[in-house]
Amino acid sequence: MKLAAQYYRPPFPDQRFWPDDLPLMRESGLDAVYLWACWGWIEPEPGRFEFGDYDELVERASDAGLQVIFNVIGEIQPFWIHREFPDSRMVDHMGHEVVSSLRRECNVGLTPGGCTDHPGVKELMGRFIGELTRRYAEQEHLLAWDVWNETRWAVNADGHVCHCAHTLAEFRRWLQNRHGDLHGLNRAWRRRYSSWDDVYPGKVPGRTYTEMMEFQAFLTWRSREYMAFRAEIVRAADPNHLVVAHAANPATHAVALDNEQAISRGNDWEHADLLDGFGASVFPAWPQVGLTNTDVGVVIECARSAAQTKIYWVGEMQGGSARSGIEVNESVAGDRQQRWVWSAIGRGAKALSFWCWRDEVFGRESSGFGLIGNDGARDDRLRALRATGDLLKRHRDEVDAYRPDPARVAVVFEPVTYQLDWAANGLDSDQAQPSLLGYLEALERLQIPYDVLEARHRARLDQYGVVLMPWPLVVDPGLAHDLLDWVRGGGTLVVESEVDAYDLYGFYRYPDERPFANALGIHSHGRRVADRDHHEYELDGTRGELPVAGWIEPLAAPDGAEALLIKGALGAGQVIAVGGFPGLAHRRERSAGFEEFLRTIVRSAEALPALRCSVADGSVVQWRTGDAGGRRLLFVANAGSAATLGFEGPLLAGAAEAWDLVRDRKLPLVEDESGVTLTVEVPADGHTIVRWSEAVG
């Protein structure tokens, strides 16, 4: 486990702070320092690279006992880029050339700069990345290369991009590879094009679904290619160090970022395939981001799921009070901050970096975010950070060995549904994403561990007992095939309304034309205007109410009647279909009925966790447990007042001794006819870590 902090975003902080700051970082429990290596700063003239400030910082980091992580910021381009390549300007969806400008929080170059589909821009960006990597590859205290910060490429574009001649050519080549030839494109798109020169991306949402969705799919693919481009250059120059990256928001949350199209920063799962580690930024106390305690858990799990078997890397964790302009927001208390840290570790994080060490000085983020920032909580944060650093020193081997128990519940993330929603609604998209997040939020509140299952990354499908499919209007054919086999083998599948109603190109299919829905035994009687805010259901002996959002869809019940919830057998498994979008409704307003519905399904599938907490509200108490080299660790994060918690369940059977690692004391284990109970005291807005092992013999 590595703890780091972002330090240098040139030219801040000033050189006069370096001699004191770096030793203090190490003394405070940090292992590494992040340095933003900005192309626009390092190459002030074409071919002239200035590394003097980085050389000094790298040397001082070594002297202080800190490892170094370089954030490769190729997307902040030199001021001269358009003089060098006048034809490199991006073009928006209205045909206007994009005027690049300085980033509001980093003022040393242009964004979005030249389009990287322009061969000259791409070549010089690659040259910069290579020069940087070769200069520092042999440093003994180098830890990693973070090759793409928050996967940004269209910041400051002020429109939907890119429609320049270079990107249009790439788009058409991508379509040829995807569809074979123009006849293949015409079959898929149901068009009669006679020349590739006539094929264009969609212009605005609604015009048309097909062109908009295909262009979004192209942008997702292109982001993957950008990631591969950066990673390959770094690895060619330095095959010995980690290559990682991180998103701003997980792809599951990437719908309406400025003028960006859905998933245009790339699919996190595809990025992780190319790297040694992947993660996302988390700012739990930034009002502009608006995360609840439950939302923080969701963000962490989405990023952790995307990392798959790679290192889950929290690229940015909020350091101090947030800023979005000339304003003030709440200070970040030390115990609260370390609760976030240990919650991430309990969910599988193996590296975490704070944003940032000192308060920022540029633009809208100025006067904020510093771990040692001037918000009145500096000393408290450093105290809590030192305590975490000391705890990691004492138990680093166990924490490094720790892996959370595999989840038994998965929620499907289908990027194409996001792209369909965006193709219809643009920046007002409010169906696919909140539907998914509604399920994740409910599972968080129920304290049921889960994975987010990306539609094309299905290697772990067999480990799940329950799979949930929110807003399943588009279903990847490969996923459909594998899910059918999985259900027949004994799995429980839950699908919402209009499953499989659109193909991959946005064309609506009549109910009898939906191969996946028909194979599941689901027959739709069509959408209806929702004439109620909930409907009653009965499932596995439980009666309750499900909330309604969007529309209702009567389904054909086995007795020939219509129902808004049906359950049917398929092989050894079962399919539960809901004629509505309860996940969307729950995201808009919490529904106890929806949560009980999910609990019933998971319980019936015998997929509940083998541990239970006496405070069963995940918006207050969050926990994860797993193996740590033959011992078991339990991570508990408490967002409420001080509490004495009881844990019960099969995982405690045979536990010989439990130890509170934070407070370094033995914990009581009480056994009676119902089993073993572990009692844990957790402070207000705090955390604890418990270790136990089974009795020998």
C-alpha cells in the first residue's frame, strides 16, 4: 500500500517551499510525491526541453526518502502548437474551429490544443512523453508513471468535438474496420450511401441515434488508442516501472461533463486492460461534485471494478477544503479524511494520492484542497495522516496481502445504453446512468458487496449468484449469450423494462424481434404512461412496493394476464423481469421497498454476505472483509456518531482471537447457540480495522 500527495503543478508551489515541504511529507506518513509533468511547461519552444525544476524536485524527493510518481500531462499543450500546425485546430459539431485557451486551474499551456488525430501533433506529443520518460527512467526512487490524468482531451472545447478533417478520416477508417465495407455500413445503418465521403458523425442529439451512437463508440475506442499510445511510449523507454492512469469520474458516471459525449474519455475497463493499474478521483467534500457518503462508496467500487485484477489506484483523494471559484467550503477534518482512506483500502485500493499538499494558487481552485491548507484543520489532518502512516508501517505486509472477498452480486454496466441515452437527450441524459447508480446506491445501503460488470468484460461471471440489469434497452449479443448459459446453470437474473428493445445502432425492435428477451421468456405488451408512483409486488414470500419512474410496461404473465413483475424458470436458474425502472426511481428518491426487493432476491439466491452488522445502514456504516495471507481483516468506516457494533455470521465461526489494529487491543468474541458475535467500538466519523484468525486444531 502506497500513500502519496500531488505536489508540483508548475510553477506552483514556489521553489522556496521545497526544502521544508518534502521532508514534512515523509514525516507525515507519505511514501511518494506526485509531479505534474506538463508538456506546455517543459517544451517552451519546439525541440527545447527544460527539466531543471523537475531534476531538483526528484533529487530532493530522494533525499527526503520519498518515491516519485510522474503525471504525464500531454493534454496541456505548448502555446506554439497552432503556429507549428495551423491546420490542427479542433472543429466542433457546428463546423466552428475551436479556440484553445488556458485551463482554469493550470495556466501553463493550451487546451484542448491541437487535435491528436493530426499526425504532427501526435508525433510531437509522443516525442515529449519519450523525452520525459528517458530522463527519469533510471531513478532508483521512481515509483510509477501516471500516463493520463483524468483521461482529459476535450477540456475547453466549448462544443462537441472533434469534427476536423483528421478525425473524420479516422472515424471513417474505424467504420470500415467495424463494418467491412460500405455495403456492410449500409446494412447496419439502413442507409444507401454510395461514398465514404458522404458519411458523417451525428450533429446534435436526436440527429440521428445511429450516427450519434456510432460516433460515441468511435470516441470511446479512440480514447483507448490514446491510452495505448501513451503507455507504449513509456514502456518502450522504461520497462521496469508501473504504468497507471486515472479517470476524473468512473466511466459509469461519465455522461454530462461539460460538452463531452457519453464515455468519450474512454471505457475504464478497456483502459485498465492496457495498464498495470487504474483508478479515479474522489472528492467526498466538494459541494460541486455532490457526493453523499453512499456515493463515495459507489465511486470507489466502480473504479475498483474497472481495475479488475490490476492495481486499484485512487488517483486523487481530496486533501483539504474544496474550491470552485472565489468562495469557501467546509474544512476537511482529519478523522473523516482517514475514514475515506481506510474505506478505499478495505475495498481493495493499493495506492492512494491526495490532491494536494499545498493550497492551490491558480484560478477557480485557488486557496483550496491542500493537506496543509489554510482552512483551520491542517494540524488535525497531519495528526490523522501520521496515525495512518504508522499503522501501515506496523501492518504493511497484511495490508498488502489483503484482498476483499469476491462479490456474489453484479450490476451490469452497458456503455451503449449510455450512448443511446446521450444520442436522444445529450447533456440532459438522465436515465441510463441514474438507473445503474440507483442499484449501486441500494446495495451500498444494504451492505451487500457487489461488482460492476462491464458488458464486454465477463471473465468472472460464474462467481456471481445474482446479476442485475438496469435500463437494459441495449444488450451486447455476447453478454446475452453468456448470461443465458449462466442463468441455465443456476443464476438469478433481474432485468428492468424494455430489455433488448434497441439494437447496437439505435434501431427499435418490436417485441417479437428481441432475441435476448424472447430467450428469457419475456414478452412485452408495450410502454404505458406511468399512472402511479409505485406498484405492489409479491416475490418469494415477500410483499412490498416498487417505485415507478419513466414508464410502466405490462408483461405477459404465465397465466395470460398482464403483470409489472414476473418470475420464470430457465434451466436451473430464474429470471425476474420488472416492467419499470425502480433503480431510476430509487436514485431520485430513496425507496425502502426497492431495497427490500433487492434484499429478498439476494437472500433467495443465497448470495448475502457471510457477515452481518448490527447497524445495517450502509449510509452510516460501511464495511468490507477479506483474506490477508491466511488471516482475516475487517475494515469498518463509521460516518455517524460513536457506536458499538456487533458483527455476526459464518465468517466468525472458529475465530480464535480478534484484535483491533487501530487501538492495538483485543476484542471480545462471544459464542452462544446462534453463533459468534464480535463487538467493535468505532469512534464518530472514524474507522477501525479488525484482524482475526481461526483456531488451530
